[in-house]
Amino acid sequence: MCPNCRAFIDITDRICPYCDAQLGPRAIDLRGTQFVSSFLPRANVTSSVILILNVSFFLIELIVNYRLFNSGPQALNLGTLVGLGAKYAPFIHAGQTWRLITAGFLHGGILHIAMNSWALFDLVGEVEQFYGTSRLIVAYIFSTFTGFLLSLLWYPHVTSMGASAACFGLIGIMLAMGLRQRSDPMAQAVRTYYGRWAVYALVFSFLPGIDIAAHVGGFAGGFLIGLIGGLPSLPNTPREKVWKVLAGLAIAITLYAFWQDYRFFYVFTKQISNTVV
């Protein structure tokens, strides 16, 4: 039935043939769309940028893996991961501490990056909504660092990489909000929701081949940022300017880490080439 002229029309009509009124989708169609979209991650500009960075580095991994080791995407060579900046204790102890940052932008396979990207799409947008971009950037980089630092201490003989340390850091910062503002109903809802996230993710961390130390360290780093930073106040206040500076510093440290990574990789590829020749 047309809501404008009340004439009986076909369910496929999008314009009423009697009064030319524009017809919207049926309520049942909207419910179906909402049901499907509830299973899809919600992206914003920042989460899209982070996803593009991670995917770009993964594509570089695949190219390097093929060109240097003639291996396909189903089996990333350890040399590829170490050469591009994964957490590798002997090199870190030799002074390559920048690996504690670069390791968070590399992944060990297609399933690895797919699962982390799925989680980041939701987490980045929700953290940014509550905490703002500056605190998000600081939490992301700092939790990556603390995650792989604990991994270095806990599993010094394991080579690891992945954005899951940052994922846990974002869960940590959201739980910190729930603890800082216990009387706020919104904070209570956040604490309950992300408490379940933390439990499920921690249980998943016990599966073989997963670096639980990086997850725990990342969670601790994000939780600490949430406790120290709190929620944003009015824009352009001295407190918010400090967090903008810290975010800029975090980006600068990350760029420096990848500059060092590039310098190492250049020498590394030369050595590989000479060995092959």
C-alpha cells in the first residue's frame, strides 16, 4: 500500500504508479540489511589508514618472500620476516630495538592479517570515538612496544610479529575507562562489553603458535594509557595539546623505526644476494 495515496501497489514498486510518490525500502528489508551489517566491522578514516598500512606491508612481505626465497604466500620464509623487522631477540639485543615497533605492522600469513584487520576495524573506530585520535595513536604505538617488549622477555627464542599486541592495547584502554568512571552507566556498559572481548581474546591466545606474551604486554600498555590519559577534555586545552604532542612523537618514533628497518633491509638483501651468487 502506498503511504501517500493509500493505493494498493506491488511490493517491488519504488515509485507509486498512481501518485508518483517515492517509496522507500520495506521495514523487513531494512531489518535484513541491519542484521547482515551487524556482522560487518565498522570502519572510519583512521581504521582504514591503519588497515592500508598493514596490508601494504603484507604485500611487501609477499614480494620479498617470492623474490628472495622463491616462496609463495602460503609459507612466509623466516628470513623474510626477520629481514623486514619482526621481533628477533639476537638482533634486538644487538641494538635493533626499533623491531619492537616494526614487528607490530608485519604478519605471518593471510589468516593472521585477516583476523587482526577484522578486530582493528571495530576497535580503532570505537577507541577513537571515546578517546580521540591523539590518545588512540599513542595507545596503538605504545601497546605495540610493550607487547613485543614482554614477548622479548617472556619468549626470547621465538620470532613473532602482528598487530594483535595493538588490538589488546585498544581493549585495555577501553577497560581502563570502565574502571576510571565506575558510576557512569556508559562506562559500566563499556566495561562489560570489553571485559568479554578480553576474556575471549585471552582464551584464544592459548592456541598453539600465538604469542600470548605480546597480547598481555599490549593489553597492559593500552590499559596504562587509559589510566593516565583519561577521556579528552575541551579542545585546545593545555592537557589536550600535550596529547597531540605525544601523538606526534609516537608517529615520529614509528617513522624512525621504519627508517632503521629500511637501512637494515638494504644491507640484508645485499648479503642474501651475495650468498646466492
